[in-house]
Amino acid sequence: MAGVSLAVLATAGGLVACSSTSGSESSSSASQAAGGGSYAVWDPYPQYDKSSEWVKLLEACGTQAGVKVERTSYDTSDLTNKALLAAQQGNSPDVLIVDNPVVSTLAEAGVLTTTEENKLDVSAIAPNLLAAGQSGGKTYGVPIGANTLALYYNKGVLDKAGVDIASVKDWTSLTAALEKVKGAGKKGITFSAIGTEEGSFQFLPWFWGSGAQLTKLDSAEGVSAVALWSDWLKKGYAPNSVINNTQTTSWQEFASGDFAFAENGTWQLANAKKAGFEYGIIPVPGKAGGTAPAPTGGEFVSIPVQQDTARYATSQKLVTCLTSPDNSLTTTTTLSYIAPTEAVQAKQVAATPDLKVWVDAVKAAKGRTSDDLGTKYPKISEPMWGGVQAALSGSKSPQEAMAAAQSAAASAVQ
Amino acid sequence: MAARTRSGQWAAWAFLAPVAVYLLVFYAYPLYRNVELSLRNYTVRSFVQGHAPFTGFANYIKIFGDATFGPALWHTVVFTVVSLAFQFGIGLALAVFFSRNFRLSATLRALFLVPWLLPLIVSASTWSWMLNSDSGVINVVLGAFGIDPVNWLTSPDWSLWSVTIANIWIGIPFNLVVLYSGLQGISPAIYEAAALDGAGGWQRFWKVTFPLLRPVSAITLLLGLVYTLKVFDLIWIMTKGGPSGSSTTFATWSYRLGFGNLVPSFGPGAAVGNLLIVMALIFGLIYIRVQRRQAHT
């Protein structure tokens, strides 16, 4: 009996001890924040640690708004579920930075405030970038920056094959260039057609570049985009490994120096400089020429719904600090993004002329959840990457693969 | 006297409480939540705001009618049966081999444990490098013998075999270790008697080793089955269940439904997960039954 009561005492003591420590912790952090309290910011940038420019920027914005910023970073694939769970428990962060196609999902769940509620100013943002954060006529956040896809090329390989990059203007001339490269004993093009969202992201410039719409995957245009890729594989212009490539493994193939082209994003620019060969970048060509619309990448800064609506005013200051035209240059340079406003884009090109091609690509780009697709997009995207995989692996013809994808998408969207 | 027994009972309950609470919090509740999740229609909105409508078996009907169901079931069965057969066969052969304590046998046995010790992400990534269609070492070796490269991970005809081969490699050490310790429990006197009666090597294996190893074999196979049914990380890292679903098992399908999409469908995902639990449970019950019958005879 005595033993039991001792045990109970010990547990109770433990509980008391716990609660007293956590109490002192929260009171000390509150006093540090100089009366303004602390504001939680979640971002998907675990690669930046405390000493990074990004975190310094966040802290500076906090100081400006008179509060302490508590930053937590998650892996981007983890963040959606974390945000949903936090909303379910009623402890959402004050500011949430989240990948753009996720915005419509979180908005649908009722997790995010609209710009009417949080008073964020989005008037300067390029409409094609803002569209990914809009649904039902409401806007749920501000793009912090944008990136997209383009074609990197290896100058040495093209010279050897006798290809003039200026001649690559549409699908026919690109395929002809790949043929020459293969004839010269080198490898043509690498991309990522993996069975995840990444595969759809990489396929979309070709899909949209053919003139196809996501609402009809098996249109003649859509099928022609799949046929383009599967012909490249059949003729050996692209390696079979693309079916399992992530964008990172695809980049590693290109960095080996054997490939003429690689479809990849703005974020590889720093690696391209380290690759040890001369490279160039062209936009992904449309089927009949011109620049194909590539999907936009990059995050939105949003303000999740709080019980205490008085917090929005300070959250709004924090977000404005990160995204206002004056600070956007610092933010986008820190995160190596293209700015979401034309004025800042012009400043970026003035500072780094290399970025010109990316700014053009971003201007032509399109949000995956745009065209009011919203939460329908993920239900279309999954059958689409499945269809691309079926065609590339040869288990179905492009026509059959896209017809199957369309019927799966149609029943999922209902 | 009565007071003493009562306090003794209290003490008994107090000792029981930690394990009971542990079981409830970490086993019963998650299991209950998973069943509940599979019986309701959760959308992202109802997940956050609550009030997901109860829909009975609608999620189950949905997954049974899904085009992925048939192939995923077949892949799960093939993956599990083939993995178990080879893991057990090779593991047993190695265990018998190592039971004749020769020189360096302990060192060699330790080396065979390496696959079991490596983190799965390391072994799965290594396999997927080795099996790469264009730059993988396996295709290079095949090429040296004049065999055309095989698209191990990117061909719908091969992807399931590739993940199965990798899984067999990972599972052999477990079978080896358990069966080896089972062999240690068989008295050498029986082998001696069998040898004196004129039994050859094969006869000694089939008439002595195999029957006496049956209880150990049964538990090895059961544990292997439960483990193999739920293998997820290996397949996800190597093929993501692709290309176009050709290596999708129930485990990867459940994950894809619940987490692999921007808009998660928790209900159907939980339903597929429950099917896996039921499958493992059935075999667990069969095992208990067989064991009981053995105890009777």
C-alpha cells in the first residue's frame, strides 16, 4: 500500500515538475518579445538554418512588427498534413508558407483566411502567379516568389553534334536536334516522369504547350504530348530511366555531361554553374513554336484562421514585410526565386542578366490549380502521371493511356 | 484479513495499470481510430472541422470496385509468397550450412547479417542504383555476358520482380538467425542415432531436422508474413509502386491514398490499411490453431 501511494506521489510530483518548467519557459519567451508576444511561422525550407539569410530576414521582420518570430520548418511533403492536423487541433501557426498547389486544398478545408479578412495587399502581384492562390473569387495568400521549368542545354554536346541552339524553336526542331545528338554518340534529353506530383509538374509544359486542357486529358493535343515523350524513349533520345527519375536524379544525369538537354528548374542554377561545362537555358518550346506555359513552382505566404482574430493585424505586418515590393528583392534573392511582381523582376534582371530567360518563363507560366480547377487539380494530376507512365513504359499506347487517365480523372472529380 | 486482500488487489491493479494504459493508448485507440476513419467520409474540410458523415462500408465498396484493387491484391500475394518462399528456403539452407561450425563460420554468419542491419533507406536506394536501366551495375554485368539490358524498375513486366528480389535479400538474415538458433536446439544425439541407423545426409535433413524444426519454422514464417505484407518503404523508394501501378501492393496503395496526393483521401486509405490488418490477423489465427493442435497430439 505504502509503495503505491509513493508511486502516485512520484507521478504527481513529476507532473508538477513538468508543468512548472513549461510555465517558466513560456513566461520567459513572452518577456523576451517585449510585450508583443510570439508569432509562429511555418515554412518548408529546412535547408536554411539559424545562421541563414532567410532566418535573419524573418527575425528582422519580427522585430519590425514588435514581436518575436518562432520559426518551424518542415519538409515540403510533410507540411500539408502538419497544417491540416494543426488546424484540426486548433493550433495553426500565425503565418504559413506553403507550396502553391496546396493553397486551394487548405482553403477548401477552411484553414486559411482570405485577403478580405487579413487585409493583405496583392494588387502588385502578377495575375498568372496569384491565380494559384485563388478560388471562388477569393485570394488566400501572397506568392513569396516563383520558379518554373525550362530546358538547360550543354553547349559542348550540341557543338559536337552540329546543332545550332537557335534552330530549336518547336517540337519538330527539338526532336531533330535530339536525333543529331544521338547520331553523334551522345545522349539526347533527360527529364522526370516519376509516378508522383513531380512527374505531372515536368509533363505539364509539354501538355499545355500542345494546347491541351487539363479538363480533357485525352484530347488529340494531350495525346500528342505523351506521344512526343514516348517516341523519344522508343528512339533512344531519352533514357528509359526517366520513368523513375526524380528531378534531382534527372539533374545528376545531365550533370554527368553526356546529355544535350535537361528539363529542370530555376533552383538548379547554382548547380549548373558548378557542373564544369558550358551550359545555356531556353524556355520549353510549344508544339508549334513559342514558349510553352510551364507550371509555376514556389510558395504562398498565408495567414491561417485563428480563434483570436486580433492576431491578424500583426501577422499581416509580418507577411507584408516579407512580400512588399521593397523587401521582395531581398526575399527572392535569399530563396533564389523569381519575384512575383514586374517591378522587382526588372530589378532582378538588372542585377543578374542570367535570370532574363527565367523571368520570361515565369511570365508565360501558369498555376497548376489555376483555371478555377482548385482542389480538382490533384484528382486530375494523379491519373495524368499514371497515364504518362503507362505510355512511357509501353504498357499502353499514348491514346489508350490518356483515355484511361481521362475516365479515371472524370470519375474522381465528380 | 479481508482488508489485506483488498489492498493486495489494489496493488495488483496498480501493477497492471501501466501495461493496460500502454496497450490502450498505443494499440487499442489507434486501431479504433483507423476503423472509424474507414467508416466515415472524410474530406479535407471535415477532417479539420469535424462532423465527417458516417457512411458505413462505402469506403470499402469504393476500394473493392477500384481498378487498382485486383492488381494490388495480386501483387501483394505474389510479393509475399515469393519473398517468403525464397527467404525461408535460402535462410534454412544457410542455417544448416553454418550449423556445422567450421572455421570462420561465425565471421561469415555475421557478414550475412549486414542486410538486416542496414537502414532500409540505404539498402533500397542502393538496390535502385544497381538496378538503374542505363547506369546500373547489374545491366553492365549482364552486358558483359552479352545479355540485353533489362529495364528492372521502369518496365511493368519487371518492377514487381525487382522489388521482390531486393526484399528477399533483406529477409534472408532474419530467417537465417532464427532457424540457426532453432537448429541449436536439436540434440546431436538424435542425429547420431539416425546416422547409426544408416540415414544419409538427405534423410537426416528430411526425417530429423525438418520435423523437429517445425515449431520454429512456423513462427519464422508467420513473422515473415506479417513483416512482408506491410513492406512499404522498400517499394516506395525503389519504384513508388510504378510504373503505372505495376508494383503497387496494398501497403503502397494505402499510403498513396492517404498521403501521396495533394488532396488526401483518408477514408479509403484507412480501409486498405484495415484489409492488411485483417489479412495478417487471419494468418495469426491459423498459426495459433495449428500450434494448439500440435500441443494436443
